[in-house]
Amino acid sequence: MALITYIEPSGQSVSVEVADGWSLMQGATAGGVDGILGECGGSCACATCHCYVDPTRMAELPPPGESELAMLEAVAAERRPNSRLACQLKASAALAGLVLRLPDVQE
């Protein structure tokens, strides 16, 4: 399990315990976090789980694959160097304390 903190578009902080192996998108939707839609269910086909990863922790994540990079080209909010799709990030104890900021728009 990893305690992940999501900063909703409103600025409200919501911390969710995400089971190992679950995507951070699954953790957000199961935890009732506002700002992640996950319309494709986590198949990396919609970009509605766009998030901004704490820049100081980016090096701890695996690099995005080709399909994620392609979907990041279609995000509704500004794409930044720390943009990722939460459906492609898997929870593990190593990610405990990670903070994700959610953009104002997802579609």
C-alpha cells in the first residue's frame, strides 16, 4: 500500500491508500477524488486521468511508454514536463507520500 495525495482542481488535498499494483487512477476513482475521470478504465486510450507529478519524485517513476506519450499529446489542460497519466502509474510502497496535482480540465 502507498498513501498517495491528490490535489484536486479546487485545491483540496485528498490522501488515499492505494493497494500495490493498482494504478493511481484506480486509487483516485475508488477514493472519490474529484478531477480524474478515467473514462477508458485505465487502458491508456483517453487521457482523462492526466496529472502533474511532484517534480522532485519524477525520477522514481518508470518512463512513459509510447502509448502514454501519444495520449499526453491530447490532454485538455496544459502539458508540462511532469505530466503523466495516472492509469500508467502503479502503486507500490516506494511511491508512498507521492503528490499528484490534478488539472482544471480533463476533457
